[in-house]
Amino acid sequence: MKEQRTTSPWHSLIPGAVLVVAIQLAALSLAPPASAQTIVDEWAAVKAPAPPELKPVTITSIGETAFLVLDIQKQNCVPRPRCVAALPRVQKLLAQARAKGMTVIHSMFTGNLADILPEATPRPGEPVVNAGPDKFIGTDLEKILKEKGIKTVIAVGTAAHGAVLYTVSGAVFRGLKAIVPVDGMAAENTYIEQYVTHQLVAGPRLGPAVTLTKFDLITF
């Protein structure tokens, strides 16, 4: 009598099962450790990038340049010491821009002109737009710039991570160039100003169109 051999149906699956297990183990070996799944897990190890170069700027095309004075109001500038410290420099650059006949445009986040600090008070005929962080949204800012043939904006104001970041981004996304004095954009702490500065030079489409500078590096 021949010996009968019983073959379990599982025998044919063993090679495939081994392969699946091997693939799973390989995937696990390549996956990052569970402790590094988010930036929060690596927060303490993050290193700030090198400071960006601040470049000298000479404004030659006065008629194609607009000076944007963003949200310099008592509600948000006075509580930020760096904003208050920048007011004399803002006032000086504003005077120079006006003397050259440059377009000056102001913004607010409230509806009361009296809230704008004296150093940045609009003169008669200077447009004022009222909006949230992006001054292009719900205002005539884009229309004003186009009608005046503006190709470059200089932006100062507060907050750095509000009106400055979003309005400069909005300008660039509409095909304009931007000049930003880093000592003219204030926030409530240095980390915010640092990340905004980095975003302006490293953000998509922003870097090639944004020039970072300082007040004393700007000439007419």
C-alpha cells in the first residue's frame, strides 16, 4: 500500500506569507522613528537658517514705485516696542518719498483715521484702504496700483506676520516687486519677525521678487 501524503492548503501560501512579512519588516526599517513623526517631536533640535543678506536699494523709478504704510495704528503699534522704535525712521522715509513725489498708500484694520499714529498720518490725496491682513482683499489697492503704473512697492508696518507678510505676498502674486526694510516691520516677539523674514526670502515665488533691506540702506 502506498503511503498517502496529506498536503495542507497552507503550504502553498507559506512563500507568499514570508514575502509579505519581509516587505513589512523592510518598510518598518525605513520608516522614521515614532518620535520624529511631526515637527513638534523635533522642535528642540531645529536650527535657524543663516540671516539673509540685507541689500542696498536705490529708488530710481519713482513714478513706478509706491510706499505702503501698513496699519501703523495706536492699537497695534504702541504695544510693540520695535514698532514704536521704528516710527522716526518710518517718518523720515515717508518724508523723502513724498518729497520725490512717490505714490504713498496707507492701510488700516479699523475704520477710524484718528487711530493712525502721527508719524504715519495720511496727507490729503493719499489713498487709505481698510482691510484685514491682506490689503488687496476687499479694497481698491490693486486698482490704485495699476492705474498709477506701479511695478514696485516698499512696505513697512505692523504686524510683520499680518499686514506686511500678506500684503507683500499679495503684491508679488500680482506680478509686482517688493522692497521690505526688516527694521520697519514689527511683531510682538523676535521669533515672529525672524520667520517672516525667512518666508519673504524663501517662500514660493517670493524670494526672487522681494528685496530685504534696512532704512539706512535705501536711497533716492
